[in-house]
Amino acid sequence: MAKGQEQAAPDAVLTRIGQVVMLHHAGDREEARHRLLGLWAEIGEHGDPLHRCTLAHYLADTQDDPGDELAWDLRALSAAEELTGDRSGGRSGDRTADRPEGALAARALYPSLHLNLAADYDRLGHREAARLHLRRARGAAESLAPDRYGEGVRAAIGRLELRLGGTGPTTDGPPERPDGRWGPPRQRP
């Protein structure tokens, strides 16, 4: 009975991340970055992969420098791959059995993770890397539900595909979100 109750209890670290994300969405980017970095220091480079994936995913949005944003997005993808036992973003592996809910959450994030990497690489002028991650985002998005999140991610993928397809320079045009980044706001797994 205690084990079942333990599993049903909310994850305190994910709750704390969610609280800081609300602060960020309310407009306090600097304080959100500061608090997220504090959480990162607590969980460390070798902490729970689900925590690292979620935290890095949101930390990327608080960065001013595109190179720093890319570094955090790469950390998020790496942690997601640890959860799924997958180094390509699609196949299951040994770690999945360790934390099935984490692996499921990571798989749901793959389209967004690859979309964010595509946008990062595009901003840095690395169009081939951007296209590679955009293809991975499109492939991973096939598994998303036809809900608001899934449709938002697919729409953002489509917009970035148009930009990378040669319809115009990658730095012109209106931002796709109020914060100037591509895609829907990042979702908690």
C-alpha cells in the first residue's frame, strides 16, 4: 500500500519547476532563470533524467544568448534519451523499464525538443542541422494526440518548415510567440 501511495504522490521537483515556469510566463524571465538554475544546482548533472529533461527544456527559454539556449536544449534531449534508452529519438531501451512514466513523458516531448533544436540551429545559421531536427520533430509529432498541445506543436513545425524551405530569410518576419520564439510555449511532461 505504501508503495502505491508513493507512486501516486506528485513529484515535488516537477511541481517546483512548474511554479517557476508560471513565474516565467508571467513575465519575470530573470527571476525564473535564477530559480531554475538553483534547481539545476540541486539536482545536478547526474540527477533524475526526467527532472533534468524538464528543467533544461524550460531553462532554454530563459536564455538571452542563442548558443546558451542551444546548450540547454541539447541537455534536455540528452536527458530524454536517457529516459527512453534511445539515442535517435524513437526506439525504446533498457531505461524505459526503470521509469515508464518518465519515458512516456520524454516521448511526448520529443517533437518539441527537436523543434526547439531546429529553431536554435536556425537562429545560429546552421540550416542543415535545423532541417535535420525539424525532420525529427515532424516524425515524432506523428505520435502526438490531436489535442491543443499536439496541434500547436504540429503548427509550429509547419511554420518553421516554411521558413527553412526558402520562403524568406530566417531572421525576418513576425515572432510566432509573444516571447519571439518558435512553437507553442513549452509544456510540462
